[in-house]
Amino acid sequence: DTDTGAGSHDPTSLRTPIVAVLGHVDHGKTSLLDKIRGSAVIEGEAGAITQHIGATAVPLDVVSSIAGDLVNPDDFDLPGLLFIDTPGHHSFTTLRSRGGALADIAILVVDVNDGFQPQTLEALDILKRSQTPFIVAANKIDTVPGWNPNEDSPINATYEAQSDRVSSRLDESLYEIIGNLSDEDFSADLYWRVQNFQRNVGVVPVSAMTGEGVPDLLAVMMGLSQRYMKEEMEIDVQGPGVGTVLEVKEEKGFGTTIDIVLYDGTIKADDQIVVGGMNKPIVTDVRALLQPRPLAEIRTESRFEKVDEISAASGIKVAAPELADAMAGAPVRVVRNRELDEVVEEVEAELADIAVDTEEQG
Ligand code: GDP
């Protein structure tokens, strides 16, 4: 183990895994995210999801109420899942954290009828190169001819409600997807047959339309994260924040702002930050940290509300001077009690890495 014994107190805590959704156009990425958000809003009376800038946080208790018997919250200590709202592999490739993908885990959406398509293969290639663990959502199962839909049902229950003819048709499509994955050197199987998700890719039949299989999808994501990624989720939550720029945007009343995903530490409204810029790192002071305001309150006030601080993993809009040259995909680091020079050097090194990768990808 790498315990350095550096301190007597242990400020380590577990952050939310960051989830990205990839797949071919029209295979249902946006619909699936919408369905998960929608289900989370309905089930979320106890914990409630929080809408972040560029992301949606679904806490464990909400995951558990959507997934029912499939997720017992006592079995988990990860706090939930943070879904990046912009689907697609373009955003996935630009969104990096030090040395790897920003997303800790991914959902590859494949239309059961349409099967593997060019962007499915591209996405697989990206997942392979970035070594991002993923599961396959075999989507649109409700379009199998003769399908008998069961809103929001777990897969085994809805399978039982189908005729033999219908369920074997679905099986055929699923095995075709499993075969396609194997052609790409991924050993895959239906998720309930997978013992080791590090070795095998789990395929989860779902419908973003009816919500069937969504309980299973969330259960598998949560289980996989807890089992295989817990150590990577250990962060010094009070430490200086580290993140990645999602988007650079003009915002009325705030000038140029950056939407960031924070994957380590905390950012505070009075922090000094270093942001990757087009020519060189930008050193600036946070003017405001902004979150989307709940829909009901938007009519009277600004779309955003100011927060004093926020911890990883989260999405947040940062207003600060000098951000015009900031770049999507660039690193953001909080300085706080660290040496400014050292932080600037880290951001420079990360920017150099991004430049090399961009060249390699042509
Ligand atoms: P994206 O391009 O991957 O984000 O795909 P969208 O989410 O925009 O979906 C493309 C189309 O497929 C839309 O018309 C959706 O309504 C439809 N769609 C997505 N998921 C499902 C599903 O599970 N069942 C059915 N019947 N239609 C779906």
C-alpha cells in the first residue's frame, strides 16, 4: 500500500464516480440520460438528485429507490453517480483528467435493432485506449416486435412477461451485440452472467423509452464502481480542487465563464485558480461559483445561484476575469495554500499532454 504516514488525521473521503454516455447517433444516449434523470426526480423525494452545471448527481439513496431490490444501500459506501450531461465521444475525448479520461466509467449505448455502427466502433476504440471500464446498454428493447412493455421494470421481471417468441428475438439481437464485442476483442456477456466486470463487459438490455432495465443499469454501474474503483475514488475532499473545463461560455452579467467538472478536492468562491489557456496557463481569482437555480425560481431571478464552495465530484460554473483564452478540455487547479509556480507548472505539463494526444489522433 502507499500509505506515507504523512499525517495523523485522515481527511480522505470517497467521491462520486463520473459517468459518460457514448454510442452511435440516434441509438438513445440523450434519451437514456433523460430517463435516468426523470426516474431520479420521481424517486428522489428523500435524497433528490442535484442538477449541476453540465452534470447530474444521482445520490445512492435515489439509485437504490430506482433499482429496488437490486441495490441495497448498506452494501455501498460510494455516494452515488455523477452523469456528464453531454453525451457522445467527442466530449469524451476532449474531457481528460491527469493521464486519462475524465470519466471513471462509461455506458456504451447500442440500439438492439441497429447493432454496431461506425460510431459504436469509434467509441469502443476510445474506451479501449483510455482503459475506461464500461458496460453496454442494449437499448430500445421495447421495439422488438410484439414486446409487452412494463414501465421501469427490472429486466428479469419484464423478460418473464414476454412470449417465448419475443424473448428469443431479443436474445438473438443481444447475442449479435455480444458477438460484435468479441470481434473487437472484448469478452462480453449478459450482465447477470458476468462474474468479473474487469475481465468481461456486461451487456444490459434497456429501454430509454419505457425505463425497463434502467434499475439493472444503475445497479451494475454502482456495483462495478464499488467493487473495482473504490480506491480511485479516495480523495482529500478539503484539498485544493482539481478539474477539467467542459465549456467556455459568455454569460450575461458574468462575462466569460468556464463550466468545469471537479474530480478532486474543493473549489471556493475566493480561491485563486490556474486554468489551461490557448497560449499559456491563466492565473486568476474566482469571482463567483454558480449552480443552476431550481426551475421554479428562475422566473424572478438569474438562472444561477451563487455557492460558497463545492467539492468533487461535481459540475460548476466559474466566473472569473481573464478567461477569454480558456479551452474546453483544459485543466483547472485551485492554488490556495500551494506554491503558485508549482501549480502553473502542473497545468503546463497537463496542457502539453493534451497537445500530444490531439496530434496523435490527427
Ligand atoms: P442520441 O443521438 O444517441 O442521443 O439518441 P436520442 O436519445 O436522441 O434518440 C434517438 C431517437 O430514438 C429518438 O427519437 C428517441 O425517442 C428514440 N429512442 C431512444 N431510446 C429509445 C428506446 O428505448 N425505445 C424507443 N422506442 N425509442 C427510443
